[in-house]
Amino acid sequence: QVQLVESGGGSVQAGGSLRLSCTAASGRTFSSYAMAWFRQAPGKERELVTGTDWSGGNTYYADSVKGRFTISRDNAKNTVYLQMDSLKPEDTAVYYCARSRGEFLVLKSSGYDYWGQGTQVTVSS
């Protein structure tokens, strides 16, 4: 069983920054799997924000966050990060990290089998 523990959420004003962390507390080798961050705003479907393959060399960003968010991973620490800069009110959501079923990046939520508990990000105008 894999446990993904997220931290770093909170409230910030528009234009501010937050850094989310997601650590795999147990399970098989973290470095063998692609990782991603999803988010879900009230009344909306969960959406993929960004993802990275097992090495960190291949990444994806939703158009809405390109140039503002950066995903990175430290396989030695079993941790994936999401640096969020120039935050906007529309970034307000619960953010979830997820572990892929394999080493390559996938864009659909069905490709992820383990999920964190979610961390709230609130951006005020």
C-alpha cells in the first residue's frame, strides 16, 4: 500500500506563491513511477494540472498554469513538488498528488492508482 502525504497548502493573495510537497511514505520504489498534481475546484471536475515522468525529464502542464507552475521531484527523498507562482483566484482548489501506474507520464486520471488526501489552496483577489 502506498501512502502519499501532501503539505504546503494555504491561503495567499493573488500574485503570491506557494509550494506543495507530496511524499510517498511507503510502497515500492518511488523513482519507478510518474507523478502528477491534479486539482478540483468546487462544482468542477478534477483536472490534471501538471505531471512528470519517473526521471523528471518529461513534464506536462495545463495551459492555464504554463509559465507559472513548476513540477519537480527528488527521488532520493521520495518527494514531488509543485511550485506555484503568480497565483490567481481561479487557482483556488483542492490539490491532489497522484502516483501513476507506471514510469511514463499519462494525462488521464484513470492512469493513477494512488492519491494523496488533498490540500486546500485558496487565492484571494
